[in-house]
Amino acid sequence: MSVINAQQSDGEARRTQKTDNVERMLPVGQLFTLGLQHVLVMYAGAVAVPLVIGGSLGLPKEQIAFLISSDLFCCGVVTLLQCLGIGRFAGIRLPVIMSVTFAAVTPMLAIGANPEIGLTGIFGATIASGIIATLLVPLIGRLMPLFPTVVTGVVITSIGISIMQVGIDWAAGGKGNPDYGHPLYLITSFLVLTFILLVTRFAKGFLSNVSVLLGIIFGFVLAFFMGKVSFAGLSEAAWFAPIKPFAFGWPTFEPISVLTLTVVMLITFIESMGMFLALGDIVGRPAKQEDIVRGLRVDGIGTIIGGMFNSFPHTSFSQNVGLVSVTGVSSRWVCVMSGGILLVFGLVPKMAVVVASIPQFVLGGAGIVMFGMVLATGIRILSRANYSTNRYNLYIVAISLGVGMIPTVSGQFFQQMPEVFQPLLHSGILLATVSAVTLNLYFNGYHPEKAKDGEEGEAEQATG
């Protein structure tokens, strides 16, 4: 009994230490450096959405710049809500970075292309979908028993597979780049990756924790001397520009647009749930049902804030989950600092232009490391599933990951399906999740009591 008690005490001590790491307050200098590293990792993805929306709608340059500043400002506000929280609006309080979701781009372009509603229709649909999604959060939270170990592992692995495509595109110069795949881009990305690995292997302490930031700086210097860095627009950018709500006019609420973005929000909820589960596993604080509910509620509230302040639907950024895994720094205060930095970038356009000048191929090498870590986390969770006495779990993993890879390996696979289903069918994460949940229910049944006790929630089946 004493041995068992000693083992339990040791396990509790390790969990307490992990929890302390989440709450640990680092020196200000380290917080700023680590926070800036998070911002640089998510920046390209954050500004891509307003660039695409503004460019597709034919907005003038100054309005696109304002959309970017509004976006960064909202990212900062919602990140602070998620990491700090205010009263009932407390977030998950883990090291999370919030940003606009790519999943909403295609529907928003369709909404904006309608001359009767345009950009204000996008903002109206964003606000309304955020309100509806926030009201649905408690219902989504009750779905936790549907995510035992084998399902959670599939979801997180599919997230890693999906976002790895982003890192690969970065390494080749970024989607839409006429020189996509140029050897210069590939070589630079490889050098950045090599530099990060060298720092990780041979540096100690704090320097090892900021290996990704050092790699980005190294790649930026290389790109600058190769003449691949442009500071266009820096002189025209203002030193300070406040973000005004409803700057483009009062939002337009069109029912079909609202319904479309609400569906997108439900998709991002599934993705966010997987990211929260992955992050809880990485930092040693497993996410419980109440944690998931708090985190998703901030997703919804952040989307409402986004629509009010000229931005778009918000969600947790999986890129930064990978960065937490790479650095091993679990402190949520690092992401609180990131939120503050994003606020400043949103209010000081000149700083935003400087960061935006980092070429995407420089970020590529870092992206492969970070996104690969998300994938590795999913594989690690899958390794805990029971395969020895439950052979059905192999079917769940094999089929669900295969289904989830369809949009990645064959973008035209669902092109003949009705247009209304396209946002659903082009999310590999959603397809993998639905497949894994359905197959797990079919093979293993529904066991909410096991999930509540922290067990796998899987029926033990003999291997015939």
C-alpha cells in the first residue's frame, strides 16, 4: 500500500508541477521574446484572411490596411480573453493564440460578392453566427463523452495533417506566388529548418526555447541580403490609428449568410475542441468538459467582437499549439504577452508592416517543425489507445484518417456535390472527426460514465 501511495503522490506532484508551469510568470524580457515568437508564427495566417477578402472585393489599399489592423486588434483582444478571462467570460486559460479562421474565407467571399449585402453582410453574418454559436456552446460541451482516446487521437492527428499543408506551401513561397517552388525558396526554408534544429540541439535554457524565433530572424536576414524583403507601404503607414467599431457601416443581417457562417462556426468548434485536447495533453493539464465549454465560449464571443470591430470569425490557432510543443514553455502568460503585442500591432500600423515583410518561405522551415509537432502529438495519443484486445480501434484509426485526408490529397473529390455542402466536405478535420465518432459508437458503443472517470470510454472487445 505504501508503494501505491508513493506512486500516487509522485503522479500528483508531477501534475502539480505541470499546472504550475501553466501559471508560471516568467521575467518580462523572456515573456516578450517568447510572446513575439508566437506572434511571428501566427502573423502570416492572421493577415491572409483580410488580404484575401479585401482584395477579392476590390477594396482600396487603405481599406485593406484598415482590415488588417482591425484583425490584429481583435486577435489581441480575444487572445487576452482566452488566456486571462473576465468573470463569466473566462477562457480556457491555457497558452492559446486566437486568430481568424480560414474555414470561413470561401463562404465570406460568396457573401461579399452579393452586391445587395457586400462587406457589411459579412460583418452582420459574423456577429449573428457568433451569437448563435455562443448559445450552442453548452450543447457542444456535452459531446465530450464522444471523444475517448482513440477519437481524440484521430482528431488531433488530422489537424496535424491538415495544417502541415500550410507549412509546405509556406516553404515553397506561399499559395498564389508565381515563383511557387523556386529552388531559392526551398533552400532558404531548409536552412531555416536546419538552424532551428541546431539551436534546439546545442543551445541551452532560454535560447533553446526561442529556437523558432531565432530561425525566423536568421531566415529574414538571409532573405534581406538576397533582396527578397520588401518594406513597401512602410512610409505611408501611420504611427497610430484607432480601431473604430462598424467603420464600414451598420452590419447587414441576411438569413442565408447567417446560417452559412453558423455552420462554419460549428465546424471550427470541432477543430477547436481537438486543439484544446491536444494542448491540454502537451502542457499536462487534460482539458475537462468545463474547460472545453469556456474555451469554445470565447471562440463565439471573439467572433461577435470580430464582427463589431471590422474583422471575421475567430478560433484558436493550431500553429501555436505546435509552437508550445516545440518550445516546451507552457506558461499562459506568454500568450497574454502575445495578446498585448497584437493589440499594439493593430493600433500601430508601421509595426504591422515591418512584421508583414517577413517572406512566407522564411516561415516555411519553422512551420514544418511546429505543424509536425501537432501531428506527433496526435500519434502519441493514438499510441495510448487499446489495440491489443480491441481490434476495432485499428479500423477506426485507419478509415477515419483516410477519410480526413481526402480534401488534402484530392481537392476535386467532392466537386460534384451540392454547393451547400462544400464548406463541410472541404474540412478534413471535420470529416475525420465525424468518421471517428461514428465508427467508435458503432464498434465500441457510448460510455459517458467512463469518459467522466477519465478512462478511455472504449468497450473491451476480444480479438477473435
